[in-house]
Amino acid sequence: MIDFSKLKYRVNYNQSVYNFRTRRYESKDATYNSYEQARANQWKCEKCSELFGTLKELKLHKIELHSY
């Protein structure tokens, strides 16, 4: 589990939690069958709602598509 007080960029972080009943990883936006899928979609762009695996990919996306 991640300590949100230490997380630098909380706004775009999409945390997924394992649900033992359904045996899936669940977040606010979606459910995933494996941990790899959940990790690949842990950062979300607030303008276009596209999901990214790393913060670096999200920053690059914002610079390329959403900069003025």
C-alpha cells in the first residue's frame, strides 16, 4: 500500500486494490485481472482520461498533446 502523504503527485494517481471476493484488482475507473494490467494503468490524464504506466509517460503525453 502506498502512503499518500509521501506521494508527490496524488492528483493523477490511480491506485488499484486487490479484491479477494472477485479476485481482481479494482480502482476508481476500472477492474483488472492481473497486477501487471493494474500497474500499466496507474496514472491518468485529467484532460483526456488516458491511462499510463509511469509518471514519465504521463508528463510526456501532457507536453506533446496538451501544451499550448
